[in-house]
Amino acid sequence: MPKQKVIISANVCEDLKNILTQSAYTNIFILTDDVTRKLCFPVVSEQFPDAKIIEIKQGDSNKNIDTLVRIWQFLVENGATRHSLFVNLGGGMITDLGGFAASTFKRGMAYINIPTTLLGAIDAAVGGKTGINFLGLKNEIGVINPADYVLVDTQFFKTLDKEQILNGCAEMIKTALIADKNLWNEMLENPPVGGQEGFNQNFIERCIYIKEDIVRRDPTEQNIRKALNFGHTIGHALESFSYEAGKPLLHGYAVAYGMICELYLSHKKTHFPKETLQQICKFIVNNYGYLNIDCKNYPRLYELMTHDKKNTSKEVNFALLGDVGDIRINQTANEKEIFEALDFYRDCVGI
């Protein structure tokens, strides 16, 4: 699998110029959404005077097969070849969708990611996971194929409101919890949950390096890369359910709530310390609020979890924690245990 080069950029235009002069691309295509095109594309537009723009609507509900077909059709109609360059400018939805489009068109064309959200920079743009949602299931169809380059420039994050900063901070919190107790303690002292602190350069770089190291060790998610799914098994179920209910939940918020449930399972199954469990749950509830779910929703949430890609048996597979920084992959839980975790989530608002 090709190595992905991540550049923490102090001058995204200069870095782009260097990349574009290294290869003779026949033409360039840029995928972005309507909001990002207005707020962020002007920053880099001079580097792409002849690029063809593919603009789609913002929102994860557009990360689907219909949008993917539109992108493929645009590439065909505008003369894309295997020697073209595909640029994803936007958040995680754009890099997931665009990465999949580039990876599958003519069996693969070069692409780069320029994440314009904190969530995209910390999570989606790095590591090569690409894909679309399908039949109401999160990231059900996709491939692992890293971008040639990922350019991370925090100037783009200044366009984000507090909700979007919190959206990305959830993945930063997850990364610290699975891999670095010192980083988690620093986050407790300087919470990365709003304003300028939400894109603390030091926190961002450390989280990206942690993910890069994990992906390097296990690029196709056969082993340790499963650690990155902490909070996501239940989180993805909550996210998918929220779309079914017509009340879409941001990915980071879903992961935050999923972490509460999976920390409970960690306490029960891998002896995660109770005091630390309460500390983290209080931190999440104080910053992310509370999602109201009813016990009558449990069977549907459980059904959504059974479609998780990590499952290898009738039970649901989890990445759990023995302590902060002590990841335990390939842990399983049955329906009864998962319902208990959901009960704990509903009760933890009072912690």
C-alpha cells in the first residue's frame, strides 16, 4: 500500500505549488461542497486556474451512491484519465466520498486531501479509508487507499462554529484516550472544546502522528488499527439512527456518546477504572450535552451495530480500554450487555 505524506502546512499555497510542479497531471478536478467552495476555495484558487470544479451539497446525507455516480459521470464527460489529479477540498464527507471516487475511477487516479474541518484533519483525511453510506449504514461501501498527500492548514478551521469545532474535538479526545495518557491529561487541563483552543496546533499534530503510526503498523485494519474505532461501534449506530429519525447527529457528537457507552463496557469487561470512567463521562456530557434515546430504540440500535465491519461472530466486536492509553481490541459484547451500556448512557446525564 502506498505511503501517505501528511504535511502540517504553514503555507498551503506554497505546499500545493511544490506538489503540482512535481508531477505532470493531464488535468485537475476538485471536489468540494457548496459552503466550502464559498469559504475556503478562494484561499487556494490561484493554484488551480484551469481545474474543473465538482460542487455538491454539504452534509453527510449526500455521501451516497447517487452523488458518487454524478462524480464519475462528471469525470467521464470532462476527459479525466488515470493521469489526472483529484483534489478533495472539504470535511470528512468530501474526503471519504472523493477518495472513493478517485480510487475507483479507471481503477485509480492520484488524489490529495485538503481537510477544511477539524474533524476531517484529525480523522477522515488521514489513513486512506474512503467510502459512502449505503442502505442507511455508515461507510458500508468503500476501499482503503491513501491519498498521495494530506495538507493540513489550521487557517481553514477559523471558518468553523463551535459546534463544528466540538465535532472534531471528539476525535481528538478519542485519540488521546486510546493512545496517550499524557495527552489526555493535557486536554483536561486545557480543554480543546471551543474557540481557538479547539484547534490547538500541538494537539492536532500529536493526534495526527498517533493515527499515522497506527495506520503504518496496520494499514488494512487487521489488528491495532481497530483501536481507532473506539466509540464508533455504538457511535455509528446512533448516527445512522439519527438520520432514520430525521434528526441528523454530527459524527463527532455520535462518537462522544458512543465513547460513554463503550467506556461502560470497558469498565465491565476490561476493568477500566470507575473514577476515570466518571471523569470522562462528566467531561463529555458537560461539553456535548445529551442525546435523548428511548429503550424502545435499543433493538434497532443493536441491529445497526450487527452490521459493523469489525464483527466476526454473532456478538458485536469492540475496541475497549483497560485504562487510558491501554487499548484492548477484539472484545465482544452481547445484546444484553449492549442494552446495559445504553442504560448507563441514559443515566449518566446526572453524573
